[in-house]
Amino acid sequence: MKSQVLLVVVLIAAVLASGVGVVYTQHANRRLFVEWRKLQAERDTLEVEWELLRLEQSTLVTDAAVEAVARTRLNMLAPDPGAILYIAPP
């Protein structure tokens, strides 16, 4: 009789522990899924930013962009055509 009561108590404890384990696992799964979705959104944002930076880089290396930066930031001007001396090789 005592062994049957002990068996029932052990089985009830096992069922409760199993239930708590299932709840914990589902909670952890949901938390990780939310984190995964946030990381995916961040990845997508970074990919868009990367493409914009690549586009900006490709426009900054053009001759017109380099000339515009030289004129505005460095105050450089193209010399007058009459002030240019051409030296012929010997």
C-alpha cells in the first residue's frame, strides 16, 4: 500500500516536472524566435545601408565628383589655358 502511494507521488511529480519543462521550452523558443526576427530586421537594414554606401562610393569616384570636392573643399581652380606651358621632349 505504501509503495503504491509512493509510486503515485513520484508519477505526479514527474508529470508536473514534465509540464514545467514544456512551458519553459516553449517560452525559450518564443524568446529566441523574437530575437531571431529582430536580427533579421537588423540584417535587412544593414544590407540596404550597405547598398546605399556602395552607390555613394561609386558616384564619389567619378571625375565630376572629384572636381567638385577639389573646388569646394580645397578651393582649387583650373588654371587658365594661357598659363599652361607645354614642354616638348628632347
